[in-house]
Amino acid sequence: MTMKRCIWTQAEAQRKSTYLSLSFGRRRYFPSALSSLLFFLQMEVDREEEQEQVVTPWEVAAKGDGKIDYDKLITKFGCQKLDHSLIDRVQRLTGQLPHVFLRRGVFFAHREFDQILNAYEKGDKFYLYTGRGPSSESLHLGHLIPFLFTKYLQDAFKVPLVIQLTDDEKSIWKNITVEESKRLARENAKDIIACGFDVNRTFIFSDFGYMGGAFYENVVRVAKCVSFNQVRGIFGFDNESNIGKIGFPPVQAVPSFPSSFPHLFPGESKLRCLIPCAIDQDPYFRMTRDVAPRIGYDKPALIESLFFPALQGEAGKMSAGDPNSAIYLTDSDKMIRNKVNKHAFSGGQDSQENHRKYGANLEVDIPVKYLSFFLEDDADLEHIKQEYGAGRMLTGQVKSRLIEVLTALVTRHREARSKVTDEVVDAFMAVRPLPWMFD
Amino acid sequence: MTMKRCIWTQAEAQRKSTYLSLSFGRRRYFPSALSSLLFFLQMEVDREEEQEQVVTPWEVAAKGDGKIDYDKLITKFGCQKLDHSLIDRVQRLTGQLPHVFLRRGVFFAHREFDQILNAYEKGDKFYLYTGRGPSSESLHLGHLIPFLFTKYLQDAFKVPLVIQLTDDEKSIWKNITVEESKRLARENAKDIIACGFDVNRTFIFSDFGYMGGAFYENVVRVAKCVSFNQVRGIFGFDNESNIGKIGFPPVQAVPSFPSSFPHLFPGESKLRCLIPCAIDQDPYFRMTRDVAPRIGYDKPALIESLFFPALQGEAGKMSAGDPNSAIYLTDSDKMIRNKVNKHAFSGGQDSQENHRKYGANLEVDIPVKYLSFFLEDDADLEHIKQEYGAGRMLTGQVKSRLIEVLTALVTRHREARSKVTDEVVDAFMAVRPLPWMFD
């Protein structure tokens, strides 16, 4: 159920119940009760109609065939498809080849990214905001996607960046203590920094560390504008949800507003914000964009990615409970080799003979999908897809190429991370001005 | 509806609906919907039974006769009556006459105040916590009650005190901006300081100023333990309530825990907290006491006061919309005189003749009630009550005595407040250790 439909439904139910209460209204609070009942019945109907994919920040479930229908998601969420004309504009404005994730449609949807480019063209800057919920010790490849892309945007556009570590959220949702959540936030910060962010243009903060002051003031401003009914519709909360969950969405909303960072953007209330994120985070920013004009702020723009598939295939789930479902940045070369060889779902045929005859099914082949995320050379990738798809290249050869690419990536990451000392983390997380952030 | 009954009702509804869903359960989420419906119906029945007094932090409404039934409130909330043996113990332990508000039953209920005294007797200290929602520029007499009493407790027991100004709450509930709410908090702090608190033992903070760090960590710990259903039952929130309201109760809860003030109580996780407040704040601390053991903290103790009556009588309401309903600390001598003479509800008879014959009805007489709050001399008060009750003293004489007492109080306050400079406010509100706070 989309938010729009939800709001419509609630309003509709309210009208109906008001009518009913006029007919046999006995008490003044009858309308709201009837409204709830009708709203519930309408939700039943909606669920019936849409027993399909569910995408929220905490649940991604595809329908029967296990594949997320991204076009449907775009319609449902009300965002726009990121088309080639926008990608061409990025190339023109930055004077460099757009990132692999843009060229290959990994970042495939947006909200007002065109406006960010319009403004940039006129000489107006913006800032980037992305984040992570620190729920695990080590990150997997999927976690890297938004950060690799954000680093590219930072370098290409020369703009400042804020990175939120929602240690409070993870402590509320997962059963982990405040202390453990804070520790994980710092550990994850090291992996993020290892992606190569520029300390002169990057402020990393954890909610437990940064909550307060102007940031908390904005949290209150947003929270005043959002009802329980709304977060129930947007995030799927229910009456048994704890009030930590119910109160959290404004905390993820407010980094979208420059006034939440007075040390970075003093007096710059009109600086636009661009949020690169996976599309499951869209509900937070739909809410944020609804509220922004009501409190006198600009709506943040978004650029949103697909989900990174599990090794077992797109229908599978990368889960901390199954270490073989994902490649972790802490995996050894041997583990990467084993995981890819044993667990990466192959679109190749069951016998070499059939493979030569029919070729691989690239639509479901995980090694090819992973290569399309991480193999930078377009010609190289195209060649592999052609040869493999035609059956001239075997699964083993493609896997072997992927192992090479991933091992190089993970090795590079491991080396970069080993250089991220506690002092480096402190430097990124210090609440400080960034005087050269637009240079 | 008491919290206990509410929780019971919800559990009961859940049982009933589970049964129903077994009979004609079509869908897995049917039980929760039926549960909501049954819960609502049960609430209807409860309301029917108890169309009586409502006491929440935002609404105090008596039943038909306009008088709050405090005994019923004690039973409903589940607190204890503050009896004479406890007041005698206070006298013994502090070596001084208990405060007028104790002697005359203004503070009339408690939770575990006896345990605070037991511990104090053994040499264990405690700390005091009280607060104010800064919703108006100037305070009236009723607002002073908890502060005057808290100052007495601080002096008598030589203990530290934290005072919370819930500027965030007022910005959420009332339609005032964050900036205005912060300004009012500082203005109110001046009135509070003027009550004579000791800067060496008192930390005043506003939520907008102090939120963050260990305080926010405790907010999250509490919020994780409380569901929407619970705050709905305790505070009367509904589905249209904004999530700022729903998320607020933990903010008022956590000053009950010493770990929320690491600059005051480093490592002192076992220091008990005593909260002097009006009984309408009890719901916050019922919730706090429920949660405390679940997160490894001690429950705060409470000592709770009656409500201060409006000039128009106990059935009236002191409201900012009607300046004649209350005496403000900014009222001039002339205004006090006029308000008492013109608006203070009198229990005297309609003619002097009848008055001499029947005497005044002290039960409803506001001048006598006000004197019982603010006239310190017990013998003097007793004399007035006897003479006035017997008809030998006239309303005009009692009012005149009250004007004298209130004018002195307000003058003293005005003078004290004029000495509270911004520097003094800063000193009280500085986040600092209080090394001599137990001396």
C-alpha cells in the first residue's frame, strides 16, 4: 500500500465515519472509532489486492518469482526513473565518465535529481547525505554500494558529505545494547572511511554521539508534523511497536536539512541536499519531503539504487545468519574463492554440452550480475556477457574472473581499512567546520 | 480508567479475539484487528462507568461537583497516602518543623518515600528531581508549589537537585516555535532560581539544551520498553497523536536515573531519586517505575501534591486565557488586591447578618484555602479558620489578610527575580560537577 493510497484511505474512512456518526452517532468519540474500523477494513482490501512485494527499511520481500519489480516500486513510491538524458548531463557537468553504477542502472531511480543538476549548472552547490545502520561487525559487498557511489559523487561534484550512523535505531530494532551499538558504529565508520572519503569534505556522526542541539530541534520540528497513523502507513508500525521505533523516523529525516549541522552550514538554510541510498530507504525520505515545506525547509533530492543480490540468486537473501549468502569485506582470498565457486548461483547449463549449445541465462547468473557491479571496464564486461551468453565461455571462467575482481576489491579495502586508526575516525567524527568543503 | 485496568483490558481483549479468530479466523492478522475492536468496546464500557474525573499531565477534569476526589486518585494511580508517621519521621530526621505543605496535606501522596527515609536514616543520600513545562512567560502561585517544596527538601536533607525544563514538550504540545519555547525556558528558569535554590547543589537544564549523550542513551533504553498501546493507555494518546508526543514520555522519565547526569553522578548508578511534583505528573513516573527494573535501574520515589485551586474556586480552572483566574508572580500589589477582592470565591454568607449567624463555609472558601498554602503560622491560620467559620470574622477581613500575605510573597519573589541575571541563569544551567552537593 503506497503512502498516498494510505492517506487517501484514511481521509475517506474519516468522511464515511463522520456520515455514519451523524446517522446513529451516540457519543462524540464515535467517529474516530468507526474511522479506525473502516480504515482497517480498507487495509484488508488493499492487502488482498497487493499480496505482493513488500519494501520497507526493515523488510524486502519479493512476490512469487523472487524478483523485485522495480518499475512497480517506482510507481508505488512515486519516484522517477533515472533516464539516460540525466546521466549524460552528469557526464557533461562533471567532465568525466559517469560511475559504473550510473552507466549500468544500479542507481536507477531519483527524486528531483534533475533540480540538483539544474542548480549545479547555475553554480549552486549542494551537499550529500547518506548513512548506515550499524547492526553488524563487518560489512558485505552490498553495504559498500551507496558508499562507493557517494564517494564518486563527492569527487565528481566537489561537495561536502554527512554520513549518519544510526546506532540508536539499531539498538531499538535489534536486541543490542547501547554500548554495543556505539562500538559497531565506530567499527563500521572504519570501513566507510576506507572507501576513500575526503576528511576535508566529510562529517561522519553517530546518533548517540551527535543527538542534541540544532539536530534535536529539527527532530522535534519534524515529529510535530507526523502522526502515528502516518508512520503506521509508511513504515508498517502497529500498536505493539515500541515508542522508540515510532519516534525514530525524524532522526533519519533531519540530516536532510542543512540547519541540523550548524558547524558545517551556518546560516545556509537553502543549501540543497542529495541523498544516495538503496530504494528501501525511500519511505523515510517520502516522509521527510512531505514535512519539509511545512517547516520551511527544502525537500531533499534522492538518487536510489537497486538491491545487491545474494550469492544464491536474486530470490535469496543476504543474511548475517548465513555467512555464505554474501561476500564480506573481512573474507580471506580463500573464502572469496570458495564462496563464489560453491555458492554463486550460475545461469550456465547443467552440462558442458548443453552450455555450448544454449549458452548461459544471464538474467539469473550471479557472477555476471556481480561483475556488472564491480568490473569497471565496459568492453570487458560486454565481451564476457556475449561469450558466456553464447555458450563459448564457461561458468568456471566467469567465476574465476569474478574472484579476481572481488579479491582485488577486498584486498584494496582491507589495506585501506588497516590504515584507519582511531585517530582517523576521531578526525572524521569531530564536530568541526569544513572550510574547504566546496573547493 | 486506571493503567492497570487498561492493561488488563487489552490482555483480555487479546484473549477473546484469539478465541474468535479460531472460530472464524480467515487471516493471520485478524486477531489483532478484533483485539483493537474489542479493546475499543471495552473502553466504551469503562468510560460509561467512569464518566468522572480525568487526571493526566494535560487534562485535569473533576466530575459533576467540580472537586477532585484525591482518595479515589490514590487508589486509581496506586500510590500511597502520606500519613502522619512519615511526616513525623521527616521532622525527626531533619531536626526541623516539616514544611507547611507537609503539615497541611498539600503534599498528600507518595511512592516509596518511606524507602528514601529508611535509606537516609542509614546514611544513604538521594537526589531530587522536579521540573516545569515552560508554556507561559510568567508563573502563577500554583506553579510555585513544587519549587517552594523542593527548595525546602533540598535545604532540609542537603541533597542535590536537577530541574528539567521541558521546552521540547511545550513546543510539541502547544503551538509555539522551538525558539520561543527555549526563550520561555530561560525566563521560567529565572523564576525558579528566585525561589532560592542553592547553585552549589542545583543543576537546571532544558531538554533542547541538554538532550544528547548519556541522557539520550537512557531515552532510547526507556523507549525500547514502552509500546504505543501502553502510552495510549497511560497518557490517552490516539492514532492521530503526533509522534513527537508519543516519543516524549521517556524524555521526562530519564532524569529519574542518575546515569543521565554523568557530570553530577559519575559511577553512582545506585543513588535514589525523589520526585516532588503535582499528582497529574504521576502517569510519567508510573511508566518510569514500570520500566526502571527492566533496564537495571532503581525506581524513582515520588512525593505528590494536590492541585492549587483557581481564584474562582476549586471547580474553576486556572487558565492563561483568563488572567483573573490566578495570581501571577508579575502581578502588581494593586492587581493582587483587586483579584482577591473581586474574584476570590468566598464561603461567607450573602449578608452580614447571615454570616454572623451561620459562619463561613471553609470547605469552599478560596481565601482560607490560599492562606492554608501560604500563611506559615499554624496558630494564626487556626485562629482565622475558627473565627471565620463561626461568623465572627468577615470575608473582607480574611481577604485583607490574604492580600497581605500574597503581596509579601510576590514582592519577595519580584525582588529575588530581579537579581537573577543571565549570568546567574548560565551558572545554574552549566553542565558541571557539583562537588559540594551533599555537604
